[in-house]
Amino acid sequence: MGGTRGRKKKAGKNQNGKKSDQTNAPGLSKADKGQRLEEKKTKAAAQKTKSKFTVDELLDKAEESMDSYNYAVAQKFCQRALELEPDNLRALEVSGSLLLELGEGDKAKQCFGRAVELSPDEGFTKYMCLGQLLEGEEAVTCYNKGIQVMVAQRHKQQEQLEGAAACDPDSQTVTSQDISSAYCSIAEIYLTDSCFEDSAEEKCKESLEKAIEECDTNPEAHLLMASFQLSKDNREEAKLAIEKSLSLWLPERSDAEDEEEMEENVPEDPLLPYEQRIATAKILIELELMESAEKVLAGLLLEDDEIVQVWYLLGWLHYVQGEDHKAQARDNLQHALKIYPTVGCDDEDMLEHIKELLSELGPGEEEEEEEMGEEQEDFTFDDDDEEDEDRNTEDAMDH
């Protein structure tokens, strides 16, 4: 009696007990159907990824995508890796690095912070990255902890080498350059953000001396020492430091006989990043080492000729060299002014200085010729007008 009563038909299944395809459900618009189909494909792809890759394989693919600047794809691989293992150290660090590239500082801080919580005494990279996201003494503390981890890891490496023991494949290899760079990061904080703090000068000098002691061939350490000495108006010491820094990398770029050969000799991974080479050029100009400054700036333009600051510095360099270099200064500054609105530069002070310098330099020969040509045309038109007026006057008198 009432055998079928109370038996509920399961929603979403057809008569054969299989799930019905909601994509073609009646009443759906074309747009809705397309959206559901796309969602179905995405889910299928995600399901395929679940079974296809391990966490390490996903992270390998994320790093490959980052190397080719395909950040959107890299983000998907990182998200999937964290879904599988939320506390995987490598997943947290790779995700943090990606978020740094994307300008997502707060999210990157969370990833690196969690990695520090999980493994405070192993792996130094997270401390170096986290230090970039912190300020003042917090950043200094972070870098110092990273140095402590590196020193311990290097000691372990040396013991393994002496005992001919196999190295841990998961551990990071530490170099003197790594430790030196960490000390440079600390020194830079005392040169900039924390420069007015008590004993900032002593701490900065101490960090730079340790950086050079760790790795005398680190050009960044000597560059920062030059900046430090210049801030104290010790020009001779600054000159020695910047020349030492240049000797470690500039010859590789300036020995080429012509521009074509120079382009071929530009290293894929230069010893100094682009921004630090701009800083080098500024110091060289301030110390009146113009030939070296021009070489540095020329090398930067070979890599990227759409950086306003480089054209501006090249123009400034020629401007301070005097009358014989006015034409070059004008050309460089005009080019800086031309590309300023097209490359997303927002340095208003630099823009104002470019305009001031161009105003002081005045128009070039070509611009003067153009202006004279325009004046000549105006003069010719005026003569024609006067002739017409004379004719009209004569005609009126005849009548």
C-alpha cells in the first residue's frame, strides 16, 4: 500500500540514475549555457591536474611560468600546490616570490611569515624576501636571522665536505656572496629609512665592512660603501670604493670595440641589477668621473632604451660638462621628455628638472632654422599683402 509513496526522486539524475547535464537545461540563455560549459571545462581541467601532478611538479611548472613572465599561469599552479599541501615550505616560498613579483606585498608577507613559523632555523631565502617587505628594525632583525641561518648552513656544508658526507639535496647551498648581500641589505636600511636613528652611521659602516669581509668581489658592497662615504663628504674614499665596484663588472661591458659587439657581450645575468647600475652612474657623475658614468649609462641603454631616468642622467652628464656638450645634452633631455608620458613614469621632480634644463639650453640649430623658416614665410605673406594693398589703392585712384 502506497509502495512508492514518500520515495523522493533524487534531483539532478535521469531515469537511468545518471546525473543529468544541466548545461542544456530548458530556459537557459545562450550566455548561461556558455558559462556553465566553461565552468564544466575548468572543473574537468582541475580534476585532471589533481591526479596528474605532485606538489613538486606543480611548483616546477610554476617556476617555469615565472621565468617566462607568465604570472597568471604560475599563480594557478601555486594555488593548486597550496590546496594540496597548505604548509608545504616550498609552496609557501614560491607563492611568496610570485606575489612579490605581482606587487601583492601583504599576501607575500603572509606566505613568508608562515614559512618562518614552520621552519625558523632552516632555509634563508624566506628571511631575505621577508626583509624586503618589512621596515626599520623589523627588517634588520629579519636579515640578521637570515644571516644566522646562512652561517649555520655554511658550517654544516663544510663539515659534510670534510667528512665526504652526502649533502642534503633539500638544503640551500650558501655562498659568501649570499651573506655579503644580506649585510648590504642591512647597510642600505641605515643609509635610507633609518638614517636618522641613533648610531645609524656606525651600524651602516659595520655592516658594509662585514659585507666586504665576507665577499670582497661583491660589487654591491663597494657601491654602497661609495654611497656611505659620499654621504659623509669623504670624496676620495668614495672614489676608491666606486672604482673598486666598477672594476668587478664594468670591464666585461666596455672592452667591446663597437656597439654591435658590445650588444653581444651584455651578460644575461649581470652582476649588478639595473637599478644599482643607475645608482652607480649617479655617484660617478657626482664624483665627476664622466667617462665611466657615460659607459655605465650606455650599457643601460643597450639593455633598455625606454627608461626616462637613464636618458635624463645622460643629458645631465653632458650638461655639466659645459658648452661643447650642449647639443648632446639637449638631444638626451628631449628624448627623456618625449618618452616620459609613454612609459608610465611618475617622477614629477625629474620631469620639472628636465624642462628647466631644456629651457636653459635653449633651442638647437635645427629648431632655430625651423623658427627662422617660419618667420621668413610670415614675412613673405606680409609682402604679398602689402602688394595687394598697393594695387587696390591704385585701382581706387583710377576710378
